[in-house]
Amino acid sequence: MNALSWLTGRTPQLTEQQRQRCEHLPTAAALDDTALNQQRLVVIDLETSGLDMRRDQVLSIGAVVIEQGAIDLGQQFECTLQRHDHQVSASVLIHGLAPSAIAAGIAPAEALLGFMEFLGDSPLLAFHAGFDQRMLGRALKQTLGYRLRHPFFDAAELAPLLCPQANIQQGGLDDWTDYFGLQVQQRHHASADALVTAELALILFSRARQQQFDSLLALEQGLAGWRRRQQAHSL
Amino acid sequence: MSKTDAFAEAGKTAVLQNIHGTMEFLQKFPPFNQMDSAHLAYLVEHCQLRFYGQGESIIKPDDGPVEHFYIVKQGRVHGERPHSARRGSETTFEITSGECFPLAALIGDRATRTEHLAAEDTFCLLLSKPAFIKLFALSNPLRDFALRGVSSLLDQVNQRVQLNAVETLGAQYSLDTPLGELAMRQPISCTPNTALREAVKLMHEQHVGSIVIVDPAHKPLGIFTLRDLRRVVAAGNSLDQPIDSLMTPEPFHLPPDASAFDAAIAMTERHIAHVCLVERGRLSGVVSERDLFSLQRIDLVHLARTIRHAGKVETLAALRSDIRQLVDRMLAHGASSTQITHLITLLNDHTVCRVIELTLEDLGDPGVPFTWLCFGSEGRREQTLHTDQDNGILFEAKDATETADMRRRLLPVAVEINQRLAQCDFTLCKGNIMAGNPELCLSRQEWTRRFTSFIHEATPENLLASSIYFDLRVVWGDSQGCEQVRQTLFKQIAGNSLFQRMMAENALRQRPPVGRFRDFVVARTGAEKHTLDLKVQGLTPFVDGARLLALAHGVETCNTLERLRELIDKGVIEALDGAAYEEAYHFIQQTRMQQHQLQARQQLPYSNRLDPDRLNHLDRRILRESFRQAQRLQSSLALRYQL
């Protein structure tokens, strides 16, 4: 029993080999002033059994990599998680994952380890990242006893900061893909949503460079200032 | 499930959603739609997706040898070259969704010569050069496409046009078949001193309708046909005289690589039934009318002859539907729009001549020699089935009194000819540009005066008139007077830069229907919503441009394509530009004719308006490129005349 599993109060069912892999996962790199077109970044989208961040489960993970300023189509992560206790709920209508597909998925521990190895020490980006951060964090903790510390960037927050002229305040992914005329191959498929979010990110980074935010650190600082201003406005 | 099936199945599910999605996207476009799906999957898996903001440079000449094969996923890319004559640069081409670049530079292992800029926010798929080279070796469709570029697109269109035609007609030969392939057997020939009796015996034994008289080096000296034999027998000539006194000397000949179409046209023009094939001065074959008929089932020669000998206007009118069928079949056999317009003009000329002759027989000779002129598209030999009358009469008179007298005698004949032509489907001209109009039944001096006034008083009406009348041609009668008028016209235009400038302005009036931000510019409202005009917006810029340059540089021919060719020969336009204009003009005309044929078959009225969305992807793309060539021609005129 290691220190992490002791903290969770539960013993994750891991093989010895899995436990070793888990221990060798790299720690997240701190944000620095690496230029945006040199920064490796992983864009993710999760499909879940529902929107309850305490009870619902991660059903599939889609991720694409932005590296050297481009999306590398050869480097993608796509995986459906095996859930024996999965109850079919109304959300099946959204993500379209059939119970049979979920039953045929990969064991959660394998899937999550695979994803974390794919992620490496790179920061993450998602649309409405808060949700993905909480869901992924909880799954990692419960399944692997691993605490997720990687920084997340939220495209839903970056977009109105960098493109105020779009005049979209509380927009969803569809609002922004419409605004930029992006095509989604299959909406609410984790990989396809991750890809279109990554395309959105490429546009946003191009706008960010024009506005002198040429690193994730600069963007993080820009976001902090923007959050303060938004708060001041709402007061 | 067998082992291989299981493997294939596993391969399928192993393809990631996004790879699959991108493949589906690419499969809408050539050459990707023809590629093996394993090759296409390899392509997509080795791609990066990159974003370029509007105005951002994608590749430029300074970047050195090209490192990637680019496919536009979304957005538009412009090719910008330094302007040849001005400072700044000009957009030479546009690349949109599904299209790729820069093939020539990539294959040539060199830098691009054109800067590629994102014309709007654009995503491109980038395949690295090593991956491209690997695919290039594996995939035939990709290699073909890359090596042949856009011309392979045109080939695809042509292949499909012919394929469709073959499907509807169940025939499988083409008008482009070389004559050498048609003349299967050895030609029958004899020496000049052979007795006629011997020669006819030879023809009879060999079952042929003609014999060619050759010298010892096998050079053809003359031809003797069964028709000639009838003449000889009727005249009571002896069958024992040597054949060279009875043959038709200097027979018409073509090289063996000339096409069936060339032979058909020659027979139609010259009223001959046999064409000798001559290669390096030696007789190599004979193609007869019958060879062509059995091949084409196109009764071209026969039709022309029937028109020329029709006894009544009603017969001529009835023959119009035969012409329509003929055009239908020719399109089906893959004839080009140029071949077809040429042929329609030829048959129309025969019809006009016959109508004139019949009218003169019926009304009696007015006793004044006259020349029948035609203008506009008929003058340019660019008629389609959908045609208006634009004609006039020219005659020679000594003075004003004689002019008035001659006109009085000619007018009733002219009016009658106009009416009879109308019976034959030559629609009466709404603008009354017809020989029956006293203002268009003029002496040579009057025509010259009239044209001079167009040039000196450049009113909008006169400019419009010059765009019709200055494409003039003789259809019937002596052509000397017309040539004199034309020479005077050239002299006046060459020395009048103001008029040239006005004509240039006029030539820029019709803007080709492509915009900066959209595929095509189409009508937004009314019955013509979503359509564009192939003739006015697509062909007119070429016709007007070619006319202006031809008149300013003394090019006598009126046909737009011939004008372009002569302008290249004279160095007025660059050969590459001229060839591009020709190809573009040709494609627009072809599209227009196919539409006319379709309308005729559906019994709809002829219209030049087209909804570009009804074309398939490939045709739409080429049509758009063709309109861009029209834009280029216009901007070169604007530069030349500093507008």
C-alpha cells in the first residue's frame, strides 16, 4: 500500500506492473515562456455517463496533440472505457456510446494509464475544461490512486478573451465552431470533439500571437487579468 | 468469419475516428477519391493540420525547396506573383477546399515560384515530403494527378463527357480517330498512262469507288472516281484513252494523323467523296465518304449536299432538325465545342446560300450583283443552334443616284430572304440588324462611311454597334468589296487610340461572375436566382478582348480562337496566356452547348443561364478557373489601355 492509496481510503485494484507504470508517470511541467508554436499541448474531450461530477463516470477519452504549432494527425488517443456497472441513461442520446461498446471497452486502469503516458508532462486544453479536469481527476484518483496536477486551459475562457469582436459571452463549443466555420465530423464523439477543439485552439493561438501573448504563461497571466476585469464589471 | 475477414475487420475498427473523418472529407475530391483507401489512410496519418490566419504567408519563394504537400481543408489560398509590368503583385490563382499545392515545385524539388497566402482564415493538411514521395511511388492516381496537374482534370471531364455519350448512344468510336486507322486496306493506284478501261477493271475487281494516279515515287497526281466515270460515259469519251487526261488532278489530301473530323469537314466544304492520305509525299491510303459513314453514322456530307440542292425553303426548314440531331451525335462522339460551332456555321452558311439562291430563282434576279454579309457570332463562326439573324448587303455603285436605285431593287429580295431564313429557324433579329433594313443594304462607300462614323463618334450606341458589325464576313457573293471595307477599317482603328480605349472600356463592362469571397457570383433574386449567364458573363469578355486586340493589330480573321492564335503569332499576347484563354473559352462554350442540347431534349427554351451548383465538383472547379482567365484577360486590357 503506497501513500497515495492510503490518502484515498481505498485500495485501487492494480497489478504490480500497472503500479510500477503509475509510479513512473512524469510530473507535470511548470508553465514557462516557451513560444506557443514550440509548446506541446494535449487537447482532450471526455464523454461521460452524465453531468454529475460526483457520481457520473468517464466513458471515453479522445485526445489530439498540438506540437510545433500544428495538430499531428498521427498522434491521437482514442479509447472507450469498460464499465460493468454502467446504467443506460438519457445521456446515451448525446454521446451515442452503446452499452455493447462500453462492455467491449478497455479496462479503466489500462485506459487511464495509457492516456497519462500519452499525455506525458504536457499541459491540457479542453472546452469547458473545469468539467473535464474534475471528471478526469476523480477517475484517476479512484482507479489509479493518482493525483492529477497538470495545468488545464479552457478554450471557453480563452475564446472571448482573444476574440471579443465575436461578442459571444457564455458560448458553447457549437457557438464557436459556427463562428469560425469549423466542421465537426461527429459531434459528441470524444475524438471528433477533441479535434475541433484543437482546431479552435490553433485559431486562438494565432490570435494570441497577434496580441503579444506568445506563451502559455503569458496567456495564463492575460486570463487572470481578464477574470479580474470581468469581476469588476459585474460588481 | 475467416482469418482474413477478421483481419480486415480489425483494420477497419482500428482506424481512428478523426483519421476516418478526414479520409471521408478527402474522398470528395480528386485525386483522393480514386486512391486506394489504405494509401489514403497512410496519407492522413502522416499529416499535420495547420492554421493560417488571413493574409499569412504559407509558402514563398525564399523558403527554399518545398518540404510539404499541402491540401486545403478549409478556407482559400491565393497564389501571388510579382506583377510583370507594374509594382506590387497579382493574384494568379485561387485554391480552395479539397485542392492541393504546390505540385510542380514539390516534384521539381525546388522552391515555389509563387507566394501562397491565406486569402481568409485557412486550415491546411501538410504531408511531409518523405511521406509524399512514398505515396507517390505507391499510388497511381496520385502520381497521375501530380504529374499532369490541372490538365488531368480536363482530361477527366473529357473522358466523362465521352463516356456519358457512349452510354446513351451505344457507340464506341470517336471523331478524333486518326484517318490512318480508318484506311485499312492498301490504296488502289495506277500509272498516268494506264488505259481508262484497265483502271475501271481494277476498281471493279477491288470493289472500290476510286483510283489514285501516282508517279513512280508514289506521289498522287490525280484521282478518278465512279462519279467521273459517269461523266466520261455520258460525254461519249473512249475508254481506251490514258487515264491522266480524264482524272481530277491534284487531289485533296490529308496526313494519316489528321482526324476523321478533319476529313468530314473537308468533304463537306469541297463536296468531295474521297480524301487521299499522303505521308512524306507518298500515297498511303484513301478514305471515302462511306468509310466515314460506316464509322460515324453521321450523315454530315450527305446533309450538306442535301441542303445545297434543296428545291424548296420548306425542305431546308425540315433539315434543321437533322442538324440538331447531328450536333447531338457529334457531342456524343466527343467532338469539341470548336468543332461543333465550326460545323454549325458551315451548315448554316450552306442554308443561307441556298435560301438566297432559291429566293433569286423565285423573285427573279434584281439585276444588281450583291454580297451577303453576316455579323456578330455568325461573322465569328461561333454559332450555336440558338441563333439570331445578323446580316446585311453590300453592293457596288457609282454615285448617289445609282445607290438609291440599286437599294430600291435589292430591298424586296432582302426582305424575302430574311423571312425565309426565319422559316428555317434563324430567329428574326430584334434589333433589326437585317439586310431587309434599308440602313443595312448599303453600297461599299456607305458601309465605309458608316463604320468611320462608329470610330469617330464613340457614343455608347456606336460602341455597341461596332462590337457587332466589326465581326463581319461574306457568306454569299463576291468578297472583294468587303475586304476593301475591312482594310479601311483597320487603318482607321490602328491610328485612333481614343477609340481603342473606348473599346477597351467596353470590353471590361461584363465582369466574369467570380467574386473574392465566394465561388461564383450569381443572381440573387427573380426568376434567374442562383444562376449566371455563360454567354454574356463568360464568353463575352474573351470575345470583346480578342476583337479589340485583333482590330488594333490588323488581324483579319473574326473567329475568337483564331484571333487569339494570330495575336500570339504577332507577339501581342504571350503564348502561355493565349493558350490558357483558349482553354477557358473552350470549356465555357462546351458547358453552354451541353446545356443547350439538354434543353432541346427536354423541350425547354434555350437559355444561357446556368446554376453552377448543378454542375459536378470537377466541372464547377474548372468553370471557376475559366472565369478567372477571363478576369486575367480583362486586367491585362486595363493595364494595356491604362484604365
